[in-house]
Amino acid sequence: AQTVTQSQPEMSVQEAETVTLSCTYDTSESNYYLFWYKQPPSRQMILVIRQEAYKQQNATENRFSVNFQKAAKSFSLKISDSQLGDTAMYFCAFMKSRNNDMRFGAGTRLTVKP
Amino acid sequence: DAGVIQSPRHEVTEMGQEVTLRCKPISGHNSLFWYRQTMMRGLELLIYFNNNVPIDDSGMPEDRFSAKMPNASFSTLKIQPSEPRDSAVYFCASSQGSMNTGELFFGEGSRLTVL
């Protein structure tokens, strides 16, 4: 079974600074998909960024980037130039294949302070 | 383009009552997922469907829970009888399955409170 671990229940960062959220996972699959989702207080789950395991290049979406270390089974999210609107729960997620279910970590609550 | 639509947004009911949560996936998506979110257990996958067929219901807590997908545009999650420990936010999500990179599109969730 696949498991996703987020070891930081809560984090905070000053506005405009950079923060990194950690995620590790366990799988015996060679190809899979990894995601970071954001859940603001409105509770809507919003995709932040995705990574396909067969791609060596780290995904980037504007201020959001990942550090994907396949051998270490690590998938961290870096948020640059943090904004107040980044305050939310962030969930790391794993999907074994395109037609399969998605498993989530416990989440990290990020607070961006003015 | 409408996203995943869930109803009701909020439901308060008494223990023992039947609860039905509804979901309309994004048109053209062939996979549908039901998740439950609680403080204690986080996001748990309850069941998912591919092309209206239940694929994995191992996350359904017990026989009180049932889910159906009678057609590609509608799914229900039913709890009968409901118990206070069922209080949670229930999310429905859909995806294009093999036609996409696996991204799930979530509804806004249904917050259930069982008294």
C-alpha cells in the first residue's frame, strides 16, 4: 500500500519570504504521479502543482516549485515570495496510475504572517 | 465551465436518520471519487468509480455507507442510519482518468453534522 507522510503539522513564514514543505512517500511502483493541493479556509481543494515520476525535471508553477528526489522518495514544495493568500492547508498526494485513486498525507497548515 | 457540484453544502441531522449526499462530476470525466475529511483521520478515500463502475470500496467504513453512480453525471453517497462519528466534510472529485495526468477536481464539499 502507498503511504504519504507530511512531518510538519504546522509552519509559518513571513510575507515575501520562502518556505519549504516536506513530503515523503512509500511505494514499490516505478511510475506514478505526485501532487500538492492547497485547501484554504473556504475548504475548496485546489491543485498547486503536479509531478510525473518518470520526468526528472522538477515541476514549476510561478512561485511554486518542487524538489523531487525519486530515490529518496521525497517530494517537497517550495513557495517563493510568500503571500498572505498562501495561508492554507497543504496536502501532498500520490497516485499510482492515471486511473487509480489518490492518497493524501495528513497535511501541513501554513500561515503567512504580514 | 461548471466544476464538480455537490449538494447539500451543509447538513445537520439527528442520529439514526438517513443522509444522502449528491455529486455531479465535470462533464466528460470518467472517474469519480468520494473522500471524507476529519481532523483525526485527514482525507480518506471512501470509494471510487471508473465509467460508473465501483472499482475500490475498501475505504467505506461499514455497511451503513453505500454509494451509487447510476450514470456518468450523477453519484450519491448514502449513510443509513447515521451516527455522530459520521460527522465530517465529504468531498466528491472527478478526473479524466487515462486521458489526463491524473489531476482530481474537487467539489466544495458537504459538511455533515450528526447530533
